[in-house]
Amino acid sequence: MKIGFIGDIVGSPGRSMIAAHLKSLRKEHGLDFVIANYENASHGFGLTTKNASELFGYGIDVLSGGNHTWDKKEISALFATHEILRPHNYPQGVEGTGCKVYEIAGEKLAVLNIMGHYGMPYVDNAFRCAIGTVEQLHAEGVKSIFIDFHAEATSEKRALLMMLRGQVSAIIGTHTHVGTDDFQIVENTAYLSDIGLSGCRDNVIGMDEKTPIKQFLTGMKSHFEVPKRCKKILQIAILEIQNGACEDAYKLKIFDDGRVVKSDAWRED
């Protein structure tokens, strides 16, 4: 199977890039399944019903979340009607789930959404949750497992790779909005600390620069806003997975000026 993963979609600029490119990307690269992180998709914070329908209409199959999952109250109803995940390590009793299994190209694929700890809301232990869930999936005969690890600290993401290398198909990080240069395949597990945002690329993590600059200069906080006009980027990881193993992986950066930059993952094993 061949799957695509898009990290944090930030506001209407991110959604517009997906609208412009995803259907052709699916066709050109033969994608069987597309996962994307929604937690900044609606005005930079959370996900509305309208924007959820919009994103699924562009060709996304499942949406994963993070620390802004609950910013729009309507998210609660969407768990029952759409293929939408929230971090799996929220405490027991929280609505929704962070793990679902799909049938793709004759294989089962589990999509697991985990949230880290540094700078994040209170959740159960990310590492114990991930390990336990992977063990359960293996017991159910699911070999192909994709993890969106939504975390601030690259050390947390790297540590999860060391724990689960060879046991899952991919661990790709989200949350920081800044793409890292460490795309690799380790013991048949694809790994990238952060895929980076899809949205504005000429501001501060996809947001208008005025608020963060003021905050850094004065210590005074105010609401972040997604710019109405900006230079945009779409970042997508493409993975070829067979029988649980990632056989090939690469990342595309698609710019709104027509440029496309491809980066191949390298093998460590």
C-alpha cells in the first residue's frame, strides 16, 4: 500500500493548498490512503464541521489531532460521524478514540494518534500507551501501523522510535510546524521528527508575525491570527508499506509559486 501523510494544516492557507494539489498528488503518486493532522485547520485552532467536510472532500481519508483537538466544541459530534481521531492517550472516559484500523489494498492499516508531554495538556503516559496499543494490534494480526506523534520535544519523538523500531511502519511527528531534516527508515520503520506545517510559510509557524513578535518583546500575550494573504506551502510524506515494513519513503514540499522539492528518506539499517 502507498499512503500519504500531511502534518498540521494551518487555517485557510493550508486548506487551500490541499484543495489545489491533493487530488493530483493521489493520482500521480498512486496513493491508496491519506492521513492529515487537523488540529490547526480552522482559523488556526481546532476543527469545525464545515472544514472537516471540506478536507474529506479534497481526498483525505482520516484526520488526526493534538493539543488543539477540543478548541472547537463541535468536534465532539464529529467523532461519531467522521474518520477523526484524537490523541489516544487521553485518560479513559474521554470521548473519541486515537486508534482505528482500515482495510487498504488488501492489507490492514492501523492509524495511531499519540500526544507527548513537554508543554502539552495532561494525558496518560504516551510511551506506555503506544507500546500497549501496538502490542494489542499485533495480537489482532495488524502489522502495518502508522503513528502521528504530536509532541513538542524531539527527544520524546526519537525515544519512541527507539522503543518501537521494527514494530511499526512509521512514526512521524507533528506540532512544531517546522519540518526537520531527519527522514529515515530504521529497521523498516520510517521516522521523521516533524513533517512541518501546510499553510503560510513566510510568517511565524503559520501565524501572523505581529502577535509572537510583541509577545517576545514585551511578554504580553494575545490571540494568534492566521494571515489572510501569505506565501504558502504543502508538505506531505509518502510511504510505501508492505506487510508492516516501510520499503520506501520520501517527502514533497510543494510551494505556491510552482516549485516542488523532493527529499528521500535514507536507510539506517
